[in-house]
Amino acid sequence: MKTTITKQSKIETLEQLFNKAPDVDSFMFSLWELWCESVTLNSIEFQQVLANRSVNNWFLTELKKEEKECSIVLLEYKDASQDDRNKLYIKCIYNLFSRFPLALLQQAKKREVKTQTTRVAGHKIEFSIINQN
């Protein structure tokens, strides 16, 4: 059975992560994991993207843009409750899930096949190793 993640469920997931996170760093890491999961198809790709510095730098730059946009909007709603402010923040950063750096992701997911040679009992044996980066 295929699970479909809707926009609403993704926003609800972000709200839950935000509310349950013990601190900002924990929330940011959970957000990063969730985004990486959204742009990968399997666990190997997920690990490659999660550990990729270039993709992470892109993500943090885009996150800062969304946070700046959110703060500009919040200036117009000075009397908004903290709960409403948090919900607006979640809706703003949700925009990250509709963007991704295709070239950086392709580079992060790239696998190279390298041929290795070894000798066993006087016989030359060739085998391939997949380089993850």
C-alpha cells in the first residue's frame, strides 16, 4: 500500500516536530532530516544527501531566506499570539519542501564504479567497488 503525504500532513508533521523538539538545534536537525527524506528515494541516497556539505549549505541559505520572509510578515502582526507566530513560521519554512538544488543533489547521489584487481592463488580477479561519493 502506497502512502501519500499531503501538504497538510507535512505541515502537521512540521508542527509536531516544532512542538516536541527540546531546543532549536533538535528541531533544525529534524527539519533537515525530513527535507532530505523528501528528496531521496532510498536509504543510501538519504545518507549521501544528509552528509553532503554543499546540499546542507544550500538548505541553510534557503532556510534563512524563509525565516527573513517570515519575520517581515510578522512585523505587520505585532499583536499575534506566540502560537500564531509559530504556525506562520512553520508555513513559511514549509516552502523549502517545494525547492531543491537538482545539480547538487545529483552530485551528492553520484556513485562511481571502480574496478579493482587482486590475485588469489595465482589468478588475477577483477571486481567492482561502488564509490558512494
